[in-house]
Amino acid sequence: MLKDDIINDVDVVGHAALAKSQRFQSSFVQVIDSAVVGKNIDDANIDVLAGASKTSATFNKALSDIRKQAHEAAMDSGAAQ
């Protein structure tokens, strides 16, 4: 969740089928808040957290998508004024 471009909450939904993947996702969930909450969306980027490199890469992709959506929303609201 964003407020004034600051990440103030993270909600992680996992779809792992294998027990090993579930363990990585669980470990990732335990550390992600401290890694990004309170940071500006433009500064947030994570490396491997809790050994979950694929989860980290997917999270960074999601951050990129959120940045793009937030930028587009700001442009739309500026055009409406």
C-alpha cells in the first residue's frame, strides 16, 4: 500500500506448489516488511531475501509495475485539473 509514494504495507500472496518453494516464500514474507516498508517506492528494490531469489525478482517486477501505475495515475489526475 502506498501513501505519498511511501510504502506503508506489503501484502504477499504465494502460489507455491512445492514444499521447498513454500519455505522460501514463508521466509521471504517474514523479512519483506523490514526491507521495504517506510521506503519511497522509487528507492525500494530488494536483492535476495531469505534465500528466495526468484521471489525477490518477482517482487521487484511488482514494484516496477506499481511505480508505472502510480506515475500514470498521477499524470491522469494532473490532466484532469
